[in-house]
Amino acid sequence: MSVFDSKTDGSGFHKSLIPFEEDASQRSWLMPYLIKQGRSPGRKITIIAAIHGDELNGVRILHELAAALEPIDLAGSLCLVPVANLMGYANHSRYLPDRRDLNRMFPGLKDGSEGARLAHFLWTHFIAQADVVLDLHSGSYNRWNFPHLRGNMKDEAMRAWASRIEGQVILTSSGVAGSLRKEAGKIGKPVFLIEAGETGRFEKKILQMGLTLLVRILESTETIGKEDAADLIRNYAGNTDRAPHAPGYYRKAVWQRATCAGLFMPAVSPGDRVEAGQPLGHITDLFGERRAEILSEQTGFVLGMHLHPQVVPGRALFHIAYEFKELH
Ligand SMILES: [Zn+2]
């Protein structure tokens, strides 16, 4: 049964737990979700976080979103799934206990492996009936991502929504096989992926930017009105003191990698614009002497950065988005 069919009382979020499968001590895992039915008709939207169990920013952003939306009337219905990968979350791990990646197992299989069962459970309850899905992530492996949106801008509906999302950084991509984004996209279901910050750390500014992104998308999908969205951003999301990005999206992104081993000192940060040939940082040896300059291969926007100073040849240092295309 889809959670969208559940009857809710009152106008706020209805909070519930659904049992599925058991852990090794034969206790049921309990999947938390929150659902709010609007008074007027509209889209069914699911926002899912922590498909990677250690990416916690999305969990916190959903808690803040639920508090912010509590008194607001919605069109359609909104389902929030704060911790999709409960097992990974319990282990402080990106992965499932069998070391598989849940985000390579969609749409899942009822009688499949443990991960395939979880993917199938999530798909059946929260994804299959939704009109739009938002999937919240953070940078992994010591990576820090500037809050941005990823979605398939070849999809007309997604492009139309994206063009109404004010001032956000967007990278077009359709995801890899088995990911929620790719598999939902195959059946014509739009999924926006939101990247924000890093694992294992809450930063107020990043959470505010992530929340602003969600509010903008909900405004764009006509789930909340323009005035409510403006109020929410003013009251909850706060001023993130950054000039809005021009409306459009990046067609490509590249990882710039360490050319040698040593200690990496960055010269730019996620959120910065860079020119081709501009120094992104340098790598020193154990005497502190410079071994290599890392120069930007592209003119573009820094989406993400490697955080740990110790690097080896090939380590991904900066994720640079480029080939900007305007959206009208
Ligand atoms: Zn992730």
C-alpha cells in the first residue's frame, strides 16, 4: 500500500513507522515517515534522505522542513522519509551491512538480497505512487559539496520546473544504473537529487541552503504558494549572503585529480567560480616544498572539494561543473 492512501487527521504532519524485515536479533526495522495531506488537490511528492546512511544533512533538513511547513496549507500531499538506509545509519556507514550500495539497487526485488528488499520496500511504499521525488545527499569520502541540484534537464517537465527554481546551481545528469534517479527516470518519474555539505557534520549555512532549495522546488511544483515560500525562506532558511546563480544548468562536470602524492592546500572553495588555467591549489612534499600546482582545466563552478590534506596520485580534488546553458 502506498503511504499516500493513508488517512491523516488534522492539518499537520502525521508521523508513523512501518515495520519491514528483521535485524540479526530478530527485531523489526521500523521505517519512519511523515505525511501531510493538503486541503487542495496537487502533486504527490516524496522527499527521501539518507539512502546513503552516513549522509545526515538531509535528515536534519527534513526535520526543519517539517517544522516549517507544519502550519502551512499544501496543495497535494508531501511524504518525508528521513532515514531510508536505517542499517547504514545505525552503523555510521554509507553502505548496507553487506557492503552494497542501496543507491545501486532500485527498483529492488521483493525476494532479493537484503539491499534489494529494502529498495523494493522503499519503492513500493514511497516512490511508486509519487509524482515527483526529491533525493537528499551529501558529499562522500571526505568530500564537501556546495548545495546544488542534479536532475535530467533533457526531461521537459524537469526542465520546466527547474526554470522556475530561482537562483540555484543545477547539474544535468540522469544518474547511474540502479540509482533511484535513473530507475525512476526510466518510468518517467522526475527525481531531483540535492547535494549539500559533507557527511558527519551539520553546518547551519549548508542546512539553510538545502532547506531553501527544497522550499524553492515545492514552490515550483505548486505544492506551496509563492507567498508562503517567501515567508519560509525569510523565517527559516535565512539569508545565505550569496548572490543568486543565473537561471540555467551545467551540462558537464569533471573531477580534477592530484597529479602527485603529498599534502594538498586548496586555493578555492565549493561555490567559487574559476577560470581555465586558474590555480585550484597546490601539493607539497614532506619538507613543505611545492611539488605541483593544480590548475583548473575548465572555466566553471566549483561544486565539490576533497577535504583531507593527504593525497595520492589520482585522488579527486575538485568537482568542477562547466558548459553552462541558460534556462528560460
Ligand atoms: Zn549519497
